[in-house]
Amino acid sequence: METILEILEDIRDDVDYETAEDLVDGKILNSFEVLQVVSELNDAFDIVIPASEVVAENFNSVKAIHALVQSLQ
């Protein structure tokens, strides 16, 4: 999870990602930032996140992102 936190903090460092549960639904991350996260995750974890998985529920929290990454590894 540390790598995911580092990726998120590189994109926006003004968010408390450890407690945030509505990163997308709360408009904390915009669509461009979510695509940046997807790209960084793909590179960092050597995975491919399909477009069908780029939905709010997979990116609303660090826990959700971590679960997505684990399911694709």
C-alpha cells in the first residue's frame, strides 16, 4: 500500500489519503488525475488496468485501489 500512497501523493499532496473514502465521488481527484493514477499503477505494479475497471468504486479510497491492484496481479 505504501507504493500506492506515494503515487497518490505525487499527484496531489494536499489530501489525507489514509482516511479519504470518496476520492472520486467527492471530486477530490478529477478524471485526469485518475488516469494519471492508472498509468502510474500500471507501471509500478506491471499490470494493465482495463477501462472497465476505471470506475469510482475502484478509486474512491486507497483500500479500494489496493484491492484492485491485488486482483490484477
